[in-house]
Amino acid sequence: MRRWAGGFGAAAVLAGTAALAGCSGSPAQPGPIQVSRSACGDGWTAPRAGPQTLQVRNNAAVTMEIDLVDPATGTVFGELEGVGPGTTRALPVTFGNGAYALRCAPEDGTPFVGPAVQVTGGADRPGPAVVPVTNADLLGPLKQYHAYVAEGLGTLTGQTAALAQAVRSGNREAARQAWLTAHLTYERLGAAYDAFGDSDGAINGTTAGLPAGAADPGFTGFHRLENGLWHNEAMPALSPVADQLDEAVQQLRTSFADAQIDQNDLGLRAHEIMENTLHFELTGRTGYGSGSNLATAGANLAGTRAVLDVLRPLLTTRFPGLKDLDAWIARTGHDLQAVAGKPLAALDRKQRQRINADVAELTERLAPVAAIAEPRRVS
């Protein structure tokens, strides 16, 4: 939950979702389309049907976001983000029959829509595009997700207290079981990463970047305790580690009550939770002896489901791939359940390939959610 791989463009994902990505060799419209503070689409005449690449030039003195939209509904067919002053950017699109316009959003001004152009002589609309999601649309999902995380943290505080008690008792096996229960609870809260701030590193950090590795005093939290419990470190020496973890979780629960989850995070994390599962859990890079990476992958999948649950009212009418996404989540969950309790090293080649393929494909299918759920200024 604390280490996002990231690295995809929302505009590119949106274009793919709307079935509007033109091929790289498609002809460009002659001459750039001009946008500014006062005009959004100067020099744009009715385009021909089919694939082409629009060249859009920002003549304003400020950075602009430029969307290709249906002027009647505001549906977005493609977008250019962060177009700087004096910059010309390419927007590959495929035009079907219908009306189109550019919507310009200066970084310090109100978005406005330029004149409409009409496309005829081609096919119907090339596919479902994206009705913009606004900040107001996300208020309900954010409230629901905040409540989900708050409830999870309430559960977690009881579990880390029990974990600390098990460590103090000297019962290693009981402490290992308590560790796994608490750690999986924490891993189900994936989309709240940014709202946790520095607490996440203290609770769930790894040895990455620490000069002394597992011996570094900056190595704390779940994985520090995992390393000690499964490498037979003396239980009395682990008691302060468990107490520190419990205290950090208690503090996080208190601070999260007033924390804000960024509106961009819900859709983005739905994709990134599984992206990081692929890069970290399924490579064993976050394993410190417990052999629980596959169990953590299952918890990450549950966290992804929780994000999609609160976004579902917005996605149902905007994402035609939602049914297939749900089916792939079910498949991935089934296959992870089939290997539940096993360490990565215990999987045979066929099992390992299937799990890797499941999560990789699911990650790709989740990518459009980030672009669809990104809040946009429309007025």
C-alpha cells in the first residue's frame, strides 16, 4: 500500500476506453487548431470521418487542459492535459458521425466550450466515451470509502494490541498468527495511502533505501516484526517493536478521523493496488520470512473490490468493460484462494504463471477506471 509503481497516462487510457485512439500513422488535419482564453477551436473546420490526428496549439499565456467533447452532453472523447503556453500537442482520434467541440480549461479560469463541428459520411459513434466525473460526483464515494477505512482501522487497533500481547507472552506461534491477521487487515486499506502520510512508512515500511537493511533502526512496523518472528529473534527483543507498531496504529486511527482522501486517489488506487501487487507481492520483494505474499495479494484484491464498490454507481453508466472487469476479479480471487496459505516458492510453474497472468491482466483492465473517475472541471 505504500509503494506505488505508477507510470501511465490518463489521457491515453481515456482515449483507449472511448475507442478513439488513432493509429500513429493516421493523417493529421492540416494546420494546428488554435486555442486561447477567448477562443477554443479557431481554425477547425468540419473534420472528415475516420482516424486522424488533431494538432492543437495553446496560444494562451497559461497552461490549458483541452478535451474533445460532445457539445450537447459533455461526453469526453479524448483529452490533452497540461498543454503549456505556445505548445502544440497531437491528439489522435477517430471521428464517427455526430457533433464535436473542444472544451478549454485554463489553469486559472473557467472551462468553456468552442464552436461545434459536424461529422457526416462515416460510421456511427466509434464507441462509448466518458461522461465527465466532477468533484461533486465523488463526494458520496469518498465519504463511503473514508468510513470503510475508519472501520478497518478500528478493527486493526484491536488486532495490533493482541499482537503486542502475544509477543510479550513469548508465544511465537500465537504472535505469528496475530501478525498475519493484523497485516492482512492493513493491506485491505490500500486506497487511503496518501491520507496516512508518514504513518504508513512506520507501520508497513520495508528495508528499501535503508543503509543497514534489516538491521537499520529505521526499519519498523509489520515487516520488521515479521523478520524477527520468522527468523527466530528473541521474543523479548521483539516486544518493543510490537509495542511501537501498536502505538503507530493507534495514532493513525486518531489522526485519520480528520484526514482527507484526495479525490484523484480512488480511481487511481484501484489500478495501482494491483499494479503494486504484481511488482512487489508476486516477486517476493516484500517478504521477510512469513511466506504470506500470496495472502497479501488476496488482501490487496479485497482492497481493490472495496474501491470499486464505492465507485460502482459512477462506473456503471461510464465503463462498458465493468462486467468483464468483475469477471476477471472473480477469476483472480478464485485462483488466489486455490493457493491460499502457500508461500510463493511452493507454487509450481503452472500455478505461478496463472497467478501472474491473472494479476497482470486485471491490472490492465483496471487502468481505465483511473481515467474515468478522474474529476474534471466542466464549468
